[in-house]
Amino acid sequence: MSTAAAVVRRDLILAARRWPEFALPPLFLLIVASLFPLAVSPAASVLALIGPGVIWVAALLAALLGQELLFRPDYDDGALELMALSSRPLAVIGTARVLVHWFVTGLPLIVITPLVAVWFSMSPAATQATLIGLVLGTPVLSLVGGIAAALTVSLKRSAPLLALIVLPLCVPVVIFGTRAASLADGGVPADGPLYLLAALLVLALTLAPFAVGAALRISLE
Amino acid sequence: MNWSWFHKLGSPPHLYRIAGGLVPWFGWTALVLVLGGLYGGLWLAPPDYQMGDGFRIIYVHVPSAWMSMAAYAFLAVSAAIGLVWRIKLAELAARNAAPLGAVFTALTLATGSLWGKPMWGTWWEWDARMTSELVLLFLYLGYIALHDAFPERRTGARASAVLALVGVVNLPIIHYSVEWWHSLHQPATITKFGAPSIDTEMLVPLLLMATGFTAWFATALLMRLRVAVVEHERGAAWVRALGVRNG
Amino acid sequence: MQNAAHDAEITVTDLACRRGERVLFSGLSWRAGPGAAVRIRGRNGAGKTSLLRLLAGFGWPDAGFVHREGAVAWVGHGDGLKSDLTPRENLEFHCALYDVPHTAVAPAIERLGLASVANLPCRVLSAGQRRRAALARLCLGSAKIWLLDEPLTALDADAQRVVESLVDDHGRGGGITVFTSHQPLASGLPVVEVELT
């Protein structure tokens, strides 16, 4: 769709011109992950057990970190009003923004995950399952976060509210994602939870655009 | 069909009056049912053969758990009606049902925790239903926080309505994912309160309590709505006629 | 939505808007037809921007109706320009959103006198130049109804003349311009004044 293509193109150009901002989420993931061996135990057996959970929770928090700025600049400078009046669906425009945001913040998280897996002595099978899980699960986190970001964009201090709204809704993703890793670690096929994650992704891709569009329109009132 | 009653309900002074008239009816019903339920549950029902007298907390725990979910369903339906048809009454009903639902959820968690101490020897067990209730509590609190964060009440009502609907889609997923997660981590615990066949003597007080809790929910909601309407219509002639403080 | 079969029209009937406890305006009624220029006046906080937003369809009035015939071009309080994009890129993005061919961008830049800065990132532009870039959107597309929030702010005399000529041309083509402004717009069109108290 040409609207989506135009938004994607613009946001990728903007991201390329502001790339240091997008190095922050992966850096955040690395720092949070590095605290766990110090706080819990450096023993390989303990770390391998908690590794996938730490990666998922840190990824969730890192994704949340950037979410506040998802629609904020467009809201503040008035670009969102022009998008709303364009008679193109805000749902499409908003979802395109969310997916670009995933591409520039979510994808780097996945790329550095193998490094964290090495820190936590995770088995290759668990690492692989975690990676596949993140590929399927982080877009869901971005879409759910996108709804919350659209709802809170007109509020001044939205970060704590955003966390309160988003985190409970992300419980299933974290459960399925970590379960896939622990199944794989035990030498059992992890297909079940990964298929469930894929189903959540399909559901989120289907329904989230409507919620994002409605939320943005409400925020422009 | 005559819809004029419906439109009357939408007008604040009528709502105020009708709600005021209904409060004693629901209130007394609630009181009678809860007292009857408590008498049946605490005196008449026999002790459970496994759990002894400890099981009697279900007379608060189970109705609270039902109400925590029923209140969310009520909240979501009201919020959706408010969002689609822009009916002020529905918006007020959703917002005022939320704290009641949150209290029922908290009560469920507290009684579950009290039950867990003698039964499992711990104040908190990551039991599937308790975990779901905990997430439900977070959803309620998120809804209230989002609603009240907006300077314009009606904008807040619409924004939080979207969140309530997202929650409706998400709640079953959360519930089943948590149950599935729990079954993997705790294969062989006794399912809490899931007695396959429950005695009539135990069941009747439970139903009385559940109906009583529902009536109490209606009572509290109507009382809250009256206050909300007066607060919202502050300055209107009919509110000033009530003699409440203005400003 | 664009509707070529109808003349442009805005009808405001018994409109009311309130912010929290405060009633900004109520009982507001007026009508504007093809070629009209409507100036919304009022002191700060009287609800000029709120009225303009209601005309654009953002939010719902607390009472009354807005009837609008014709697509809207909007120049709001924010300029909607991305600081990291050039005016040309910003306008091209606008074209993509509003289904306007990119060829319209060059004449728009020319008309607003932005040729010398068209390829610089907007963050280095002055306030007046940014305002011109925002107003250049009016030359893109064929919206019948222009809603302008303080269009003359930060503009020098030359640029103000350009805006006035834009509004004149728009009115002669059967369009409607509604604007808020503290200063009058020396337009050749008869200006209808809507006073908010």
C-alpha cells in the first residue's frame, strides 16, 4: 500500500539520520543482562536456567523504553494531525510506524541476543529457540506497546503509565517465549509454544491496527 | 417499544433520582442474601472432609472471584457502549465499576492467600488462578490510571475504553497461558476448590453469597453513579437545588 | 472526503465547546459558502484553536453540529515538519499521504520562496522559513476548505503578501478559508468575522 510505503520510507530515513537513538535499546539489554550474574550467581548452571527469562524480560523492558517516543514527535509537531486528515486510515499509518519502530529497535535486540546467550552459558538449542521466539514475539510486544503509546501520546508524563498498561498484556508472550527455550534446552521439540507465539503475532497484526487507529484519533481530540 | 425510559435514564437528574430509588432495594437484597449465605456457610454446612473448616473461606473467595470477572465484563461492555454510541451514562458506569472490580480482585487475592497459609503452608503460591487474578488486578489499575490521567474526562473515558477492549481480547489468552504455564511447573497439586461434586448444603450458601455480592455490586455502583453525576453536573440548576456545595 | 458535485460549505449550528468546567463558547452559528474567508477572533484562551479543530473534525462538540462539504487542508499550530528532513522531503511525504503527484512540490517551493533552502534539513531553518514550508502544503492538492491557525505568525511582510495572494486565489476558485489571526489579512475577499468572547 502506497501510504504505508511512504510512512515506512520516511521513518527509515529519519531513523538513519538519528541512528544513535536506536543503539540504546540493545545497550540497555546488555547492561540489564550483565547485572544478573552479579546479583544472582555466576554459576553456569544457575545462569543457563534463568538466561531465557532474563533475555525476555530485558527485551520487554528495552522495547518499552523506546515506545514512549513512538508517536510523540509526530504528535508534538503536528504531523499526526496531517496524517489524520489525509483520509488515509490512521490504522495503516500507525501500524506502519509501529513496524518500522520494531525494525529499528526490536531487530537489533535480537541480533545481540546470541552474545547474552553466551554470557548465560545457554545451550545452542535454547539459544536457537529463544531467537525464534524473539523474532515471533517482539513484534507482538511492539504492537501491544503501539496501542498503549497511541493511547498515552497526548499525556505529558506517559512512561510509568505506559509500563503499567503494557506489561500485564505481555504476560502470554513472555510465558510462551521462555517455555520454548526451556523445552529446547531439555532436548524436546519447542514447536508448541513457538506456534502459539506465531498465533499471537497473527492475532496482534489483525487486531492491533484498529486499536492503534482508534487510539490515535482519540488522542487528537 | 417505548424507549422513553431509556432516554430518561440518560438525563442526569432522572438518573440521579432513579438510582436513588433503586439503592435501598438492591442494598437490602444484598444484606439479606449475604447474611443468609454466611449463616448457611459458617454454621449449617458440614466441614470439608479434606480441608476441615478452612474451606469456609470459599464463601468469600469464590463469589469475589466471580465478581472480579463479572465486573470486568460489565466494565468492558459499558466502555464499548460509551465508545460507540457516546453515551455519557455508559462512560460513567465503566469508570465507576472499575474500583469495585479492583476491590473484588484484591479480596480474591487476599482470601486466596489466607487460604494458602494453612493449606500449602505459604502466603503466596504461584497458582494459576491466583496469577490470573493478579494480572487482572494490574489491568484494573491500568484502566483507572489511564482514565484519570486525561485532563478531559470524556477523552479519558474513550481512551480507557479502548484499553478495556484490548483487555477483553487479552484476558482469555492470559488466563490460558498462565494455566498452561502452571500445569507445566506444578503437575500434581490438588486443584483448589475444584471439588468434583459439591454438597447441596455447601452449594446453596455459595449461590446465596454470589447473588448477594452481585446485588452489593449493583448497590455500590448506583451510589457511586449518583455521586459522579452530581460531581459532573456541578453548577447545573437541578444540582444547586439539591443544596450541595458548589465549586 | 472530496466531492466535486457540491460547492464547498461549512455550516456551524448552535456549537458549544467546553474544556473541563469552563465553557469556551456556546450557541455559535454561522455559515460560509464558496469564496468565503472567515476570520475567527478572540482573546487568548477564547477557544479559537478549539473551534478550528472542531471544524477539522478532531473530537466532538459538546453541543451542536459542524457540517462540512469539501476536503480539508490544515495548517495547525505545529508545523508538522520533520527537523531531519528537508522542506522538499517533507512536502514529498505530504504528497504521498494526500495522493498528490510529486511534480506539485517544485512550484509550491517556488511560490513560498523556499528555493534557496529546499534541500537543507528543516532544523537549520528559521521560524519564518519553517512557517513558509508548512504553508507550502496549501499548494499541494485541491482541498476546498483551508483551516489555518495563526498563518501569519513569524512571517515577514513579503511572506504575508504571499499568503494573502494564496487565500485570494483559493477564494476565487470557490474555496473557503477559515483562519485565526491577531492581525487582519489584507485579502481581496470579503472577510467574515467570527468573534469569540
